[in-house]
Amino acid sequence: MRNHPSLTWPASDFSRIPFAAYCDPDVYEDEQERIFRGPTWNYLALEAELPNAGDFLSTKVGETPVVVNRDSDGQLHAFVNRCMHRGMLLCRERHGNSANFICPYHQWTYDLTGQLRAVPFPHGVNGEGGLPKDFDREKIHLQELKIESYKGVIFGTFSDASEPLIDYLGPVVTYEIDRLFHKPIRILGYQRQRIFGNWKLYNDNVRDPNHGGLLHMFHATFGLYRLSQKGGAKLDARGRHNVTWNSLGTDDEKTTSEGYEGTKKVYKPKFTLNDMSMLQNRTEHPDDVTLVILSVFPNVVFQQISNSLCTRQIRTNGTDKMELYWTYYGYADDDEEMTQHRLDQANLVGPGGLISMEDGEAVELVQNAVQREQDKHAMVEIGGTGKIETQKSLVTEVPIRGFYSYYCELMGFTAGVEAAAE
Amino acid sequence: MTETGVRDAINDLMADYCHYLDDDRLEEWLDFFTEDCQYKILSRENVEDDLPLELLSCRNKNMLRDRILSLREANIYNIHFDKHLLGAVRILGAENGGYRVQANYSHYQSNQDGISELFSVGTYRDLIIFADGKPLFQEKIAVADTFGIPRLLSTPI
């Protein structure tokens, strides 16, 4: 048994994050057990990706390969993608439709519920070889995750200790999922981004409304998202999930130019696009919210940026690498013009996004800079210290402290045991 | 124009396209496109599955101009050199008053420490037309086998 790693969390309000949390391989190993296989619900896929009986797809929970499928009765299942025989990756395709799962190594065959159905040469040849007499096929079942679906979004958990999904998400999150998935969706496609940084640095990034209007100059310049606009960060009761939201067109020139004073590179009011169609927002909801970045602990972000809708799944790959898996969608009743508008606005985000390309770079540059500073700490004080609660401004990073308050609970780290850091 | 003349002109355009990108002459590179051009980078997995999402899409030259403007003025991205290696250019045939052209590419990026990595490998599937005797891209479509984008997609493929 490995020793449980210890990290120094000097501030009880989680306003200091030890850089070792992003670098220590023992911490990463523990996270796979305590976070991704712990009492959390992990985003797996969207039901719209598995419309028919026999449909399956490959996904990840942390670093564990998982298959999600729909059986012949229409029930959804999720299994660790591993044959129970010798550990071979059972399903090699990204997705497909199949009546069963056959392991390529020795042709062990499982049905769509994960039950072992057939093994070749069970009785050997001429009474020699084959399975032992007491071999009980009925007892062999793929390692199953418990799954629940909310509004067509499929979550899975490894742990029997997980609370029901609806309670785990809580009303702040379900409100947003209800809104984003208020009618049937249509999958538009996928993007993948390989980010060379720790998976938590990306979670920090999406829980940091402050950076959105500072790092992303495209945002600020064209008014899609400015720190001077109406917006904020809504936390769930436990502080582990966050909704960053704003409404474009709610800022005034004076507050904006004063706020951005000294950051002339970020906010360039004279800068215009030759083709402004991409920036057009088509109202789809009774509210005036034009941006939602909903981050659900530990592995998913739901996005609305104007009319661009997607999920972003975090797939870990060691301490310093992760894949961000983007699934874009529109609504099933979108006409051709609306679909084209969503495809145009897909240019705003993703690995090549006019707005979001910076995030991959920011995460990597932090990872590189802190590697040899593992005894030091990140400072998280914007928006205030102390209580972790919903924020009525975008100039805040309090949701990051919310993330770590739950993270530390799961990891067994105690915060605030030592005096304040450097 | 003779058949050889067309072939030479297409080959020169394909080569110039790469060299202008690698030399960071992005504003001049725009001159290789028609006003109604389509410039797209597609993920091979979406192409195989017949899904419409692009990795990057400009449906006219103004959108392409905006991309370059955004790179110059707005975006923060990895500081690097680009190098494109172009495979043999295949002229597949006449289409819509132009020529359907295909070529494989490798696109390497080199960082500030002088370390070079393959950034993308894939196939250009282009439509080249002639305007006043000059070849131009009406469609420049890069289908990336490397659909797991390393870091971020900034400078064009």
C-alpha cells in the first residue's frame, strides 16, 4: 500500500493551493481512486450519441477507459473497458453498434448487459484442456459503473457511497442543465485538445471568471464577455460546482474603460471584424444570459457562448497531461441556417477558438513554472477570502476555493493546519 | 493555358501557400484566396462520421482576414516557428470551372528551445480556380488525421 501523500494547505479557506498538488505523482494516483472512483458522478456521454439499441461509445473516467452502451431493452450501461479474462481492452472502436462485445484476444463474448455469454472451446478438445468443470460463466460480468441520466446527460460513478445524481448536482446545476437541454439535441461533432498541464489547472481555469475578461482579449474587445458586464458565479450548496454567467451588452463605456485602464492590450475598442456575423447572439431563452460556463465536479464543463453549445470532458493523463474532449450540439429542430450559425460560432471556442485557444497555453505555462516550486502556493484571493459563496461579480476566483474545499474532503487533506504561507 | 502551364501554376500555388505560412507572411498569404473562398480545417473523425463540425472554418475571405487579425492583435498562443512539408500534388480533375487538387501535408512546430514536434499530418482537398490567369484557392480544406490537437490551433495549417 502506498503512503497517502501529504500536502500543505496553510489557509483554512483554501485561498492557498500547494503547487505540489499539480505535480506529485502520488497525489495523482490517489486522485484516480478518491476522486474519479470516489463518491463523485462523472460525465460519460450524451444520450443523443446512443439513440439505438446496440449503440456504444468509448469514453474515460479520469484515466480509466469506459464503454457506455444501450442494450436491446433500451437500458444504458457503463463498463470498465477491460475483458475479465486477461485484461485486454475489450472495445477498440471510438463508437459503433454491436449485438455483443467480443474480446479480440481470446474471443470471450459478453452480451450488452456485460454478462459473459461464450468462451471458445469450453470443453477443450477430446476431453483435454478447456475450462475447469467448476467454471461458472454466470458469475463473470464486466466491471460495471452505476449510471444515471439527467435530461439526456449520462453520468457514472464507481462508488456505492455516491449520493443520488440529482442531489449530487443540486438545484443550481439542474437549473442550468434544464435550460441547456430544454429540448432534444443533435450532435454536431467533436474536437479534442491535448493540454500539457494537470487536470486541476483546467478546473481552476473554468472556475475563474476573472481571467475570462483579461486573458481572452477577443472576448473583451468584442463585448461578448467583459468584467464590467452583468454577471457572476453561482455555487452549489457544497461549493464544488460553479456556474459562471454573464449578459452581453450590459456594460457602459465608462466602467469598462476605467476597469481595463493600464491593460490596453486587452481591451481595444477601435478593433473591428470584417465579418461580424459570428458575434451575433440569437436569443433562445426567456432570460438575457448569453454566456454560461457550468463546471461540474470533477470532469465536465457545459458551455453556452451565445449560440455555441457544447460539453467539455476532462480526461486525465498523468500529472502533467490531459485531453479536453469537446462535444458540440444544437437542437434537433434547428433549421439549416441556425445549424450554420452554431457551426460558425464553434470558431469562438475549442482548440482553435478565437476566444478560448489561450486556455491550453495558460495551463501549460503554469505547469512548467511550478514544477520546481512544489513547496510554494498559488494565491486565490480575488473576490475575497473566508466564506465560499455565490459571487455577484465576474471579478472573482472564489469558485476555485469551492473546488478545493470538496477536493480536500475527498482526498483527506486538512487545510489550515499551519500558519499562513510565504 | 497549356496543360503543363496549369500544372506548373497549381504546383507553384501549393508550394507558395506553405512557404508564406512558414515565413509568417500571413497578410500576403491571404492573396492566395478568392473573396468567396472556403477555408476549413476538419477533424478526420468528424469527416469519417459525416458530422458537420469543423476545427476551424472561414466561409469567406473576410472571415479569414479576421482570423489573421485576431492572431496578430488578440490571441495569446505558443511562440513557435511553423514548417509545412508538402507531398506530391495530385490534380484529380476539372470541377466547377477549376481543378480539384489533393496533397498530403506534415506541419511541424518548433518552440523557443529549438525543439520540433509534428503538429499535424493530413490531406489538403482543394479547389483551385484561375482568375485572370492567376491560380487562387476557392476551397482550401485541410483534413487533419491529427485530430487530437496538441496545445492549440493558432497559425493556419
